[in-house]
Amino acid sequence: MTPEPQVPRKYPRIRAPKGMLVGWKSAGQTTATRLEIMGLGGLYLHAASPPSVGSTIELVLDLPTGEVRARAIVRSSMPQKGMGIQFVQMRPEDRAKLNRYLSRQSPSPEASVFTAAGTSHPANWRLAISPLRSEEAQHRFEREVRHLIELTGKRNYYQLLGVTAESPSSQIKKNYYSMARKFHPDSQVGSRELMGPLRDLMVVIAEAYRTLLNQDKRAAYDKSLAAIGGFSLHREKTDTEESIAAWLKRANECLRAKNFVGSIVWLRKSVEVAPENALYRAMLARSLGTIPQYRNEAIEHFQKAIELDPWRESVYTAFAELLEIMQLPGRARAIYSKLLEISPAHAKALKRFAALDAQEKADESSGLIPQFFRRKN
């Protein structure tokens, strides 16, 4: 018999009072079902027809400390029994209510499982978000929304969608759908105070997408943007911009030829001139990572790139892959964890985090890794 899924031990968890119900909604059904186990990381709910693993649900808990709303992902599902869910989004004030309620209860040793015997335990269940991380992620999200709202005031559709005048339609479409998934009001049920700004933001984002995807509208928009001096394509490039463009062109030529030493030379020049550009840092880090003696330097550039632009998902995955190559699974696991904070459904991050988590447990149980090395890693 496979083990039952466990509630992460680093989070308080209790067996819920008998009869406590939780209202929840997913695609195709809205209902209220009995709560079995609850904690800061997630819940176990009884349900005759639970959604499949990976489904996203919205839920409401009516606690003595106040109503708590959250967004969660189904991590285990057993028809006629129930489902284990992991919180992925919750407002700081809601998490504070949940934390206050849990702190008043007496944790039960029996509550270390989500019941439903025979349910498998996904290794990435330990990814339940801590209060600190939840608040940090929420603050980052709010800062990004404010930044985008400022861009809407400038009416520069290229900056808003994160593209340039040379970007193809495929890149515009990709960026638009990525932003729509992230900033659509329906995906932010736990942020009521942001509902109005997000609706306004999505109106402008959709307008920018329709304009730049249509050739005639895009041409007319470019002319109007040039008339007010806001279109870089219609002004003289500075010597620095021309130099960087030339260096990047040569770096890309080297990369296509797999001449990584050559690409490092040109990318170093770009970073020296524009040290605050996260993309140049990430490109340099990738090239440095292909050469063993340069990998520690690659780590430094990856870290700086994430600091400058914490929302570029591809940088996290490239960084984590390098750390795995360098046989630093603990650090790689931490990077995948950070990526999952900003993109909870990222398929590769979920898969690699689960694999690294399982490997860590296997190594611990076999005693292959000395205790002092595990702490260091």
C-alpha cells in the first residue's frame, strides 16, 4: 500500500473540527465539502468527485478569526474519498487569520496525514508557501502591477508588452498570453483591492495586443508614437547602442556556431557597458556556464540577472540547470522553489523540484550524504 500524503511538518497542522465545511470552486463545479485536515501549507477535503491533480481551485474558509479566501492547486485526488490541495495564493491578511486560528489549536500527531489511505504523496507537496514567502510574492506582484500601470500612462505598447519594434508577431502573442494569465482579474481572487486596477490594466494590454498584431494598426501606431518622440526606431541611435547591437550580433553568431568562448568576449562587452540589463547578464551567464572554469562566475551573473528582473522564468530554469550540472542539488532545488513562487504551475520546475526532493530523501534514508554536507548544501 502506498503511503498517505503528509502535511509538511514545518507548518502547523490540525485535524479540523467535526463538520467544518469549506466552499470551493473549480472548472465545472461549485460546492462545499467537509474539511478533514488543515494547515498553513494546505488542506485535505472530502469530495466524492474531486478535480484531477493539477487543477486550480478557489476556496473560502469561514473561521472564527474571519473569512479566509485562497487559490490552490490539487496535489492528490481520490474519487469517492477526497483531495489534498496546496495553497498557491493568499492575501497576507487572510494568511494572518488562518495563522491565528491554527495557533489557538492543539496540533494532533494524527493530523500528520491527509487520511484517504492509499493516496500517493507527490514529492512537491512540501512546496506549500510560508507566510513570509506569500507576503513577499504578493508585494512583488503589486509592485509589478504598479509599474505596468505607469507604463499604460505613457501609452507605449511596446514597453507594456515587453517587446521591441523589431519583435515578430509570435513574440507579441506569446508575451500577451503570458501577461493575460498572470494579470487577469479572475486569476487574482485573493486580491480584491487590485480587482479594479487589474481590469483597467487588462483593457490596455488587450488594446496593445490588438494594435501591434495588426499590421495596418501597428504602422499607424508607429507613426503616432514617432510624432511625440516616443519611438526609438525613428531616432538616431547613440554610439553605445550601436556598439551593443553589433556586439550582440557577433555573440549570437558565435552561439549559433557553438563558439562559447567567442560569445563570452562579446557579451562581456555588453554587460560592461550596460550592467543593469538583466538579459545581457543572463546571456553571459549561459555562455559562461558551458565552460567548467567559468561556472562560478556564471552563478554570479545569474543571481544578478534575477535581482534585476525577477520575473523572467527562463533565467531561473537555466540557472537551476547549471547548478544541477555542478552537482549542487540543494541550491538548484531552491531556485526551482523560487520559480514556483512566481509561476506555481511551471511544469519543468514542478518536475525537477519533485525529482530533487525525492533524491534528497533517498540519500538521507541511505545515509550516503554526511550530515554536515547536507547542512552546507
